[in-house]
Amino acid sequence: MQRWAYVDGTVLPIEDAKVNVEDRGLQFGDGVYEVIRLYQGVPFTFDRHLARLQRSAAKIRIDFPNLIETAKQVADALIQKSGEIDGALYFQVTRGTAPRNHPFPIPAVSPRLIATLSPLPALTQEQRWSGIAAIVLADERWLHCDIKATDLLPNILARQAAIEQGAEEAILARDFRIVTEGASSNVFIVQSGVLRTHPDGPFILPGITKEVTLECAASLGLQVDQRPFTVEELRAADEIFITNTTHEICPVTQLDGVVVGNGTAGPITRQLQEVFLSRCQQEVSLLSQHA
Ligand code: PMP
């Protein structure tokens, strides 16, 4: 299937989309990004993702006037090309192109918006329940993990280490002690019926799926404790799951080679998955009616 991209004001086949070699995103990872899931051509929690994109850009002092409106128009154009697919919309904002030099360019250059749309099949019930294996690794990242920065080296190395150990995700812990989040996800545990996850702040990305999951938990009347927890508490948890845009709510059924619970999604994880899915379906049918 043809994949489409947007760059410098034009929508074109992804293989024809090019940026200058001196784009600061390429040279320095000097940019921010978002990934948004499309369900039948409808971007889920779109406004929240775009608001986070704008916050991330502002935090690294990229001034992109009308970013949200532009991104919406770009999304419309890409969706029109691809049709009502299940997919992933990717946005990246870089500081723009200038001769390579660390400080911000003088005179200032315009930031660059890049976008792509790729098919991403909806998860099956089997995938939702069977979950993934994870390993625990030291969190070696900087202290601005709330910024969705394109510079993802520590995350990439952690994910690769996980893959090489037969797992999919790396759960990160500061000093191997306090669990922060996954290399590409937020992490939740259930202990004695109480849901725990690291509070937002400099150590984690404020995940949109995390936010929706907490809303689902509230609607179920679950007790939630947003307090950091330790690797020991993680290992002793009744249930573990990760959340992100591509995996939604995904049980961790093996941790460092040890089976978690009974090796499949636990009861609270399943309840949350059910509510999450119905919220998705609701939002998608509402928005497609208004399209
Ligand atoms: N933390 C990190 C480090 C991530 O890369 C992601 C995925 N982008 C998340 C959390 C989850 O964020 P979201 O639910 O908004 O996809």
C-alpha cells in the first residue's frame, strides 16, 4: 500500500519526501514528535496529541505559529490520500535547516513540520490478552523526559537490548530502583486491587494513553495511587501493564523471564481494556459521523 508523507507544504509518496541534510532534526535530534493512532481514518485523542506537540515544541523553544491548525490540515490531506485506514500518523517538528552549529541559528530559520501516515492494523483480542515480555533496565535518560523529543538514543538502545533478550519492552528504573516508565510506554502495576503508576513530571512522558487509562480507571471506580514504585514492587505486582498509542493497554506477562500472574492479562487489566476499547469505538463513531 502506498504510504504518504508531508514535507515543506507538499503531500507526496513517502519515498519521494526529502529533507535537507542540514536539517537540525537530522544533525542533532533537535526536534519533537507525536504518534497518533487512526481507527478507520479517525485520529484518536487528536487534540490531546496536538496540544502535547505544541507543549513539547514550546519547551525546546521552537516557535511554530499555527502549529495545531497546520497539523490538522496536514492530517486531513494525508487521510484523504490513504483512505479510512487503521494507521499511525507521525508528526515531527524540527528547528529547521541551517549550517551545522549547536546554538540556535542566527538569523532565525523557520521550523519544519514533517508528517507521515502508515497503516497499522487494529489489535486483535488475542494480542490484547496475550501481552508482551519485558525486561528491567537502568533509566539512563536526561531530566526532561516530559518532552517528546526526537532524540531517542537511550530509548532505542533499551528497546534493542529488550529485543535481544527475547522481550519487547524495557521497563526503566532510575538507579535500578524507582520505576519510571517503559522505553516507549508508561508502566502500571496492580497490587491488591490498587492501580499504581509514576506521576507526571520530569522523569516520564505524560502519556495520552496513560491519561485515558486513568479516566477509564475512574469510571470503573478503581483505586489509583500515582506514586513512584520500586523494582521490588514491580516484581511483586499482581498485574503489570504498559500503555502507549500503538499498544493501547498491553499486559506484561513476563518480566525478566519470570511469568507475571497467570501469564495472561489480569482481571483489572481486562476491565480497563474493555472500557478503553469502548471509549475508542465511541470517539471514532462520533467523529466519523461529523466528518
Ligand atoms: N513514554 C515514552 C517514553 C514513550 O515513548 C511513549 C510513546 N510515545 C509513551 C510513554 C506513551 O505515550 P502515549 O500514550 O501518548 O503514546
